[in-house]
Amino acid sequence: MTHCPTHEHLSRRSLLKGTLATAAGGTVLNLGSLFNSKAVAEAAARQGKRCILLWLNGGASQFETFDMKVGQETGGPFRPIQTKLPGVEVCELMPRIAGMTDDLCVVRSMRTSQIDHPGGIHLMHTGYSKTTGIRYPELGAVVGKYLGNPDLDLPSFVKIASNGDTGAGFLGPRFAPFSLNHSGRLPSFSKSNLDPALESRRHALRSFLEETYAEEHPAETSKMHREAYDQARRLQNVLDVFDAEEEWPRYKDMYGDSLVGKRCLIARRLVESGVPFVEVGQSGYDTHADNFSGHKSRVPTMDHAWSGLLTDLKQRGLFDDTLVIWMGEIGRTPRINNRSGRDHYVRAWSTALAGAGVKRGYVHGKTDEKGYDVVDGKVTEGDFFGTVYKALGIDTEIQHYVGIRPIPITPFGGEVKDELLA
């Protein structure tokens, strides 16, 4: 039997200090970064950039959106329409976005590594494949950490009808998402039903007891509990930001009179109020059967909501500082199956970006004539996340410690695609 030398051993004290698992056994706490995390966060936050992720749960088809293959057996029944970019066409289901392609950076050459939904959702929320013992933070948690304002009463990461499953991961609960339901409404527990005077007295007593206990028994988990409770109390001051009902009648024509349209309006309200990351979900794209009717029922409402969001951001002077990402977890197969559906596909699919930090009026990458493979400009998940972070002004060289292990902000091998950036 081979033994490692003594100098490579970790003491029990070092191990316990370096890692702390939850009762579930899977989460370890972030203990900093290889760089001055606070300085990096302050520098990034000064740029004032924000991000809205439009999440197409199930995986929208590239063939029925940005990478049509008209005349091929893989093409499907929809017609292409000309966009504002010469020679660039999109599906007829997206007439409004077709008129705004001069604001978009379209990527037609995604190639990713996780073909199932759980793996793909995790991958395209974190940049990483699932790993035993490590819970990677979602894009929203990372953006909240480095672009968030700790003095703001609002959360740094908000999800509206979304399907991500990782949350803040090893960054800790301070950067966990605050979730709204499918109607964009606050959860029932978000508002205190106590008399304000009574709640204030209870808070004072609770704070006294916790602080007294913490002086003699300092623990990171206790500190997190106090921070979470304080954040919930501060949220009471800004609950009206989440309520778009009064504003909705004036904007439903711009965004489209749909749930996803209203979610996008709430997202605009939140980023305008200082929230650095908002995710807006739209489900129903897992079209193994009836792909064409499925996309016909969903893409037009997203087209209206997405174009309305971009228009509203531009009119309010927010577009140049807000990155809008349009993507799901996977693409759809070139082959149309015997149920008129398209199955999961990750060798060649599409995403799109707009706003802060990215090149406008640009289409990146190319697939072959039938859409089976990328022939130019391949973009992996690592490339994509690195490019997004750079567009937002977040240092792509950051590494966090998980226990004693350094974890890069994006996977090893990922490259920033500077050609996508302004």
C-alpha cells in the first residue's frame, strides 16, 4: 500500500475549518477567492451593469427560430422572413425580433455537453456539469455577488417562473434567488402579517439573543441566518416594486398581453430599481411531439415580450447597461420524428444576446446545410459563460475556494469569444 507523505496530510482542524457541509451533505461554503473578492465586487458594481435571462425551459428549436434550413428535410413547415441585417433570415414566428436584429448578437453555433434536461438546466445555469459534492452557483448568484449593492433592500437575484435547480450553490444563501410564481406574484410568506410595533419588538429581542449567543459561539451558519432574516425585513420596504398591476394596462400592447409579457415588465421594473439579475422563464419547449404546433403557440408570445422588453429598456436608457440573454438548456434535433417532434440536441444550436457589452447586429457561427453540426465558430458552455461575464465587466480569472479547492468562475478550457463583444 502506498501512503502519501506526512507533509501532504491535512490536520483535522484544517479540514473542519476548510469545509462545512449541510445536513444534506452536498453543499460546501465559499470561503473567499484567490483574489480580493470584495475589491472585485466593488469594481464590477461601479459599472452599474445588469442582466436579464429569458429562459426557454425545455429547449427551443433553432430551426423554428434563428437557424432555419429551408428546403431541407430538416427544415420544417415555417417560412423564413428577412431581418434588418442583409442576408439574415429568422423564422416567421418572430416578426418583431426580425425588426430588431440590429440590436442582437445571435450565436448559431452552440455545442454543449449535457443532452438531458436536468443536466442541461444545471449546465446552462452554472457553466458546469453536475459534480458530486459541489454545488456550483448559478449565473444569477455570481452576478448578484459581483454586481449587487449590499445596501439595496431588494434581492440581488430574482427568478420569475423559472426552472433552475442550483441557486447560490457554494456562494451561500446570501446570494440565493428570490422566486416569484408563474403569475409574477410574490410568495404568500413575503409580507409580514404582524403589527409593525409588535414585529419591531420581537426583532429587537431576537437580535439581542442571537448577537449575545454569537459572541460566545461564532458560527457561519448563524451569521447567514441573521443576514437572511435582515434581508427579509428590509424587503418589506420595497414590495411595491414587484407589483406591476397598475403599470400593466399601459404596457401590455408593448409586451404582449401574456404571462411572459407581464413577467418581462416586472423584470424591467426590477433592474430599473437596481436588481442586478432577473431570470424570466417560459416553459413548454420540450416538443418531442407536435414540435411545430408547440412552437407556434409559444414563440410568438416570447417574440412580443422579448421585443417589448428591448424597446422599453432602450426608451428608458437602460439598454446599454443591461445584458439580455435568450436561451434554454438544449437545442432540438435536425431529424423530425414520427410524432412530428424534435428530440434533444446539443451538437449545434442557438442562443442570442443583446445590450450591455455585446456586439450589435452580429450573427456568429454557422452550421452545415442540414443543421447537424457546427462548421464555423463553435461556442461551448465555458466559452459562453466566460463571454457573458466579460460583457458584464466581471473578471473571468476569478477563482473561488470551496473548502481548500479553487474553482474557476468558468470551467477550464473555456475561452472568452471576443468577437461577440463590443
